[in-house]
Amino acid sequence: IDLLPSKYIFIKQCSRKHEPHYNVSKYICECWNTISNLIFIVIGLLRLMDENLYVGYEELVVLYTLFVVAGFCSGIHHMLNYKYTIFLLVLYSNYSWL
């Protein structure tokens, strides 16, 4: 059974393709996914270095700190690509705030 009308056929053609493991580097499992997480770290660190951010905007400090943590956690997950690394890193980042 075809559930999508013919005008939505492009959705079927745009399926996600996984990056080949260890294709670019023999040390990093999904190299381009790992590199793409750098933008989270860079934006978070740049915004945290802004001195005006701390005056009255404490929530933004938490947000940009989480940007950095998410960038590191996702980068480590894509670098190692073990089955449960993402869950361990997310649990660590959530409980490190307590």
C-alpha cells in the first residue's frame, strides 16, 4: 500500500543516508558528523564570553552552557559510535547540574 500521494514522492527519495564509518579518519567513526558539532561548541563559548550576557539574563548562561555540553556529547558519540555513549553522556550532562 502506498500511503503517500504522488505529489509527496520526493519524501521517499530523500531518505537519510548514513555516513560510512571510518571513511575519512581511522580514529573518528563519523568524521563529518563529529566536525559538524563544533558549531555548537563555538557558538556557546562565544556567547558565554560576552560580558553583557550575565546582567539579567541568567537563563541564557544556562542555555549557552548547554550548547557547549550538547556539542561535546554529540561529538563524542559520533566519534566513538558505541551503542550507549549518547545515553551515558546525556545522563552525565543532566546530572552535572545538580
